[in-house]
Amino acid sequence: MELRLGVLALLEAKPDKAAEVKEFLIGGKAVVDQEPGTRTWYAFQIDDTHFGIFDTFGDEDARQAHLNGAIPQALGEVGPNLLAKDPELNTVDLLAVKHERGD
């Protein structure tokens, strides 16, 4: 299935909570591994307090399943304690993709 859709979420940790946000994101991979419609999932750190998640999907049903899944639910629960502000959530349409097999 072709990758057509994505989600880009940007997170800003409270200064004293950056390590906890990092651990939350690292732990999130095990949850996303259980989502068959989430084709790729990347958690990343931009600087000391800014983080992000980028994921891709083959269709809108898969994207919506993820957006209504365990990671957003957990983030809603821990977010007020860990984040300086609400996450910036962007749904995106992928224009071009390069993904080598075996990586």
C-alpha cells in the first residue's frame, strides 16, 4: 500500500519534564507496533524541550484509527503534567516518499 497520509505532532516539554517526555516517546513505540495501519512512526527530539512525532498511513481510516488510539489518549492524560502547552497536531498529505526496503 502506498504511503499517502501523515501526522506531524510537535510537543514542547516543561523544562523540568523533558526527560519524562523523552521516555514517554520511547515507550510509545511498543504501543504503535500494535497498530497495523501505522506504516511508519518516528519520535524525535529537536532541542532540549522540543520533541515531535511523525507517522505515515496508507489511507484515512488508518490515520483516524491512530489519532483515536492509545498514544493520543495517553498523551492527553500525561500532557498537562509534562507539556508546556497543548501539542501542535498537523495532518499532512504526502507528496513524495523515498523509503528503502530493509531499513
